[in-house]
Amino acid sequence: MGSRNADRIPLSDRYLLGRNVVDMYERRWEVISHCLACGLNMAVDLRLVARVSGPATSLWNRTARCRRIGCAGRVEFQAKAPGMTGYEPLRTHDQPDRPGWAQQQLAKRAAAEAAEHAARRRGPSPAGGHDDA
Ligand SMILES: [Zn+2]
């Protein structure tokens, strides 16, 4: 049909189509969790996630604890959109509205402020390590 081959489109290019679990469910994405330590793959029930965590829940750039007993690993989420031949990690970069982005920025700012506070509390300590004379 002259259109792009579906499995040539990287999953990250589909980010806007499947931003949250409801989008993914409606577009019939198959989502799994994949443990980076033990390799356990489990199907993710998108409807269940939507019901438990809310329809706006996003699995992009998320990890969770592995559910296998005795495994301390983390799982990442992978998805397969219709037409794709395999699962790809739900990872995306440079999306300003990507999940966690705002929280990350806030956390960074909070950390910077905390460091500044700590530095101020410590005062101009000679043992501060700044030795640029
Ligand atoms: Zn595991």
C-alpha cells in the first residue's frame, strides 16, 4: 500500500499514540513486564492497571519490582503495537511531557536547594574542598 512498514516504526515514535494505559488498550497494544535480572516476562493487564492506578497511568520510562519470589530485580515495561513483530521497551527521551519528567525536574531542584541549604549551614568551611587559589 506504499505506507511505512509497521514494524519499521520504532516504538518511541508511537509515544503519542499510547501515552497511557487506556490509549494503549484502545489501540490494542500488548504490554509485558520484563525483569532485567531474572528475565521473567509477565503480561500486563492494561484494564486492571487502569482500574487500580487510574486511566492516565503511563508505563513509559517506568520500572517496578519483579514479582518473582526471591528476585530482587526490577522489571521494565515493553509493548508491541499491532503490526510490530516483537516487544520493545517503553522508553522515550526528550518528551517534555513524558511521565515523571516534571517530578524529575522538581526532584532535581529540591536536591539543588537542599545542597545549597546544607552548604549555607556548613558555612564557609576551610575543609570544603574548594582549593582554587
Ligand atoms: Zn526477576
